[in-house]
Amino acid sequence: MGIESSINKKVLFAVMILLIITSVAAFGRIAGHDFINFDDNKYITENNHTKSGFNQENIKWILTSVVVGNWHPLTMFSHTLDWRLFGANASGHHVISLLLHIGAVVFLFLFLSKTTRNLWPSAFAAALFALHPLRVESVAWLAERKDVLSMFFGTACLYAYAFYIEKNSISRYLLCLILFILALMSKPMLVTLPFALMLLDYWPLGRWQKAFHPPVGEKINAGKLVLEKIPFIFLAIASAIMTFFTHTKGSFVTSLVPAPFLTRLANAAVSYAVYLKDIIWPTNLVVYYPYDFSLPAWKIITSALVLLCITVVVLYSIKKFPFLFVGWFWYLGTLLPVIGIVQVGTQAMADRYTYLPSIGIAFMISWGVPLFFSRGKNRTPILLPLAIAVLIILTVLTWRQCGYWKNSLTLFSRALQLTKNNYVAHNHFASALLKAKSFDKAIDHYNEAIRINPVYAHAYYNRGIAYYTSGQKMRALDDFKSARDMIPKIIDYASVFSNIGVIYTDLGQYQLAIDHFNEAIRLDPFSGETLNKRAYAYFKTDNLLAACRDARKACEIGNCKILRYLVSQRLCR
């Protein structure tokens, strides 16, 4: 007999409706937000594949491409579908992200209520997960669609797992496995899910206890609990290897020179503690946290001691309060891939990394706080108002945090207010200023980004665009060459070569322009715009055969501007 018989289904449904309503209240304002200039362009607004729909060639690209260092075909499928439905209207994209987050919240609640048979702690844990300000980055940032999509399938996998435990049928097991695969195809962050399932086997499912101390008349093999996770573990390892390979190939894994192992280890300890602080006291959250290479010794030691003390307490109380053990090691374990020991990217930490790990702390709070109050009717008048007050505060904080994600100007202005030496924030704030045609201010912020990090290729590239737009072509050429020569190669090199080619075209140096367009097209063979630019350069050198060939190919891709001109001049057929 399932839990549905012991929990009033109407109450269960009412809680789900409340979770949906409060989530919409907390995040609903993102429906009026714009795209931002931080990876949204790479995934959506400037990604020709995303905007080209579901033709055979594009489907092949979706299944095989590596975008921003990740292979996540389901995420790219989602973005492509969104563009087909909503086009450049960012509101529709944001609504879909919110709906996926709400779906993940509902699945988490259903899993907890089914397995713990304790409705109100389950509801509070789901609400804490749903409404926390740390969720804003995952939900409001369209480039993080991979976060909400993977969590949607991840929590659906948990709910399916609860049914599998209820009845060990092959169909239910395969459903869990398929949902796990879909989660990994959305974002590899879910590689730790097999580990999480083993923790859940201890609490709330109690399978490990039954395996080692089986009830009379029951036979439960402990080996089975491990064996049934083997396919999950195999898929997780495969996903982790692929992710490391794609990140390394794209130079997203930072080398040991800028971030030595001991520095990364210290940053990991501090990040664990700071994430924990942010879960309990969410303030001063920003889109990008610069890496601190000189963390104070007191901060490292304090963080390590806090982590050690909590670990000792939960291990000591493992039998009496198993949810503390499960929640804490869920937090530690699911954060491990992104805690920075293997440094991916240049950030010290990121709010989005708490999406899955925060569920463990929600377990600890939801089932742990009531322990401080004596059992009985007397604690309900205390716990209920306290829970409501906490959730209202979180909703307000999340609503406010969403406001900072309205557009690139507000987002990176906030980051510059709250952080120091944030060259990434300077760069993206400058790009927002450039879009608003504030050329001088934009160049000032690009200069500051380069001053802080003299080898930051993005800033040189973007300052080159600013110089070119304001008519300073030779300065632009110098910056594009600097960006081209930067190591690691972490920016869109096709665009760099294309832009250098444009400047050489403007200067009348057509052969140099063609040489750079050749390299740009080698890197991105499906850029109709670059093909047209090379066609024009060929036209200016009287190589009409090559010009017509490029113009026709560009038109096949969907950009017929140069071909129409050449045909109108009777230079091409």
C-alpha cells in the first residue's frame, strides 16, 4: 500500500498548488527580462544553429556539438525549440525555464512525501529548495537552461526511484535509468546522482538498515543495492570523462599554473563554507565571483574547522538522526564536481552550483529544526508561523534578486558594486554600455578589465569592437590581433579572424582579408555572413568565380545579400 492512502490526496494537491503559486510569485518577474550578454548569445541570440530550426543538418549538430565547453544535446534541443516558438522574445524563454524549475520542485516534494510519509517537513524542504535566492541564477539566466532542465529530469528520476523501491520491476528501473540519461544529456552536474541514490537508500528508504539487519521473514541482499547502481555509475563516469575532455579541449579547465593545487584546495574549503552561509543567510549574491589567489589563513582554517565539526556531529548521530548524515553528505558529495579542485572556468564559485547540493541542507533543516522543540501539539503553533515567516522572507529576497537579472546593465552593475577586481563584470558591463552606444564609458571598462587581467582575451576582442564601432580601425586591428594570439584560446576565434578580415577589407588589403576569412570559414564553415564578406573581397580582386561561389553558398545557408547584388550586376547567374 502506497503513501497516498495515508496522506490526504487533497492536502497533497493543495501543497503542490501552493508551491506553484509561491514559485511564480518569487520568480514571475523574470518573464519581463531580456537576454543578457553572458553566454545567452552563445546559446541563443547569436547561435545560428539554435535559430535555424529542426532540419536534418541541425539535428545532427545538436546531437554532436560542444557548446561553451559542454555536450548537452537536450539543452540545445530545448533552446532550438524555444527559438522556434518565441523567437527573439525573451519572455517565452524565461517562462519555460520557470516552468521547468517548478516541475523539479513538484517532483522533489512528491518524492519526499512518498518516501518519508511526513507531509509538512517534505513540503517545507521543497519550498526551501524552490524559493531560495540561490536559485535565481539557475532560473533567471537563460544560458543556465541546462540547470533547470537537468534538475527537472533528476528529481523526476528520484520520484521514479521511489516507485521502483515500492516494486522492483524492470520497467520501473529502466524508467529511472532513462530519466538519469536525460538529466546527463541536459547537464553533467547530475553525475553525482548515483551517490545520492545510495544515500537515499539509507534515509528515508532504510534499505541499508534492512540489508544488514533484515526483518524476520525478509531477505535483502546488500550487494543488490550496489549492483543496481552499476549502470548509473557507468553512465556517470562516461559523462564525467566526456565533460573533462570537452572542457579541456575548449580550455575551460584552468591549468595548474594560475591555480596551484593547494590554492584550489583552499578555495574549495572556503567555498563549501560560503555556500553553506549563503544557504542560511543569502546576501550579496552576484553573477560572477572573482578568484581570490591569496585567501586569508584564518578564513581557510575557520572554514575547514566548520566542515570538520559538522561532519563529526552528523557521523556521531547517524543512527539517531540519519537525515543529518544523508543531508550533509548529499551536500558535500554533490558539490564535489564543481567545488574547484578541478578548476573549470575562472570563477571562484557560482550560485548555480548549489542547485542540487542545497537539497541536502533542506533535509537537515526541515527534519532537524523540529528536534529543538518538544513533541506534541505545542510545537505546531511555533513551527508553523516560523516556517511561513522564513518562506515569505525567502520569497521577497528571491523576488528582489530576480530584479538584478533584468538586463546586462543592472546585472553587472550589481556585480561591480559588491566585488573587487571583477574583470569579467567590467567586460560584460562594458559590452552592455557599447550596445547602448556609450562608447567612451565602454572603452573605460574594457581598459579596467585588461588592467586587472592583462591576458583576458574577451576584453581585447570586445574593446576591438568598441574601437571599430567608434571609427578607430587601427586600434581595433591591434586588439583583434591581441585576442587572436591569446592563450588559452577561449573566445570565438572564427569571429576574431572574420573581424580582422573586415578591417583589412576596409583598408583595401584584400588578400590579407581573404587569408583571415579563409581561417574564419575553416573554423565556422556555416557562417553565411563570413562567406559573404569573403565573396566581397574576391569581387574587389576581380575573382568573380570565387566571389559567386561564396555568394551562392552563403545564400544556401540563408544569407543572399551579396548574391542578389552580384546577380543584379549580371556578374553571377
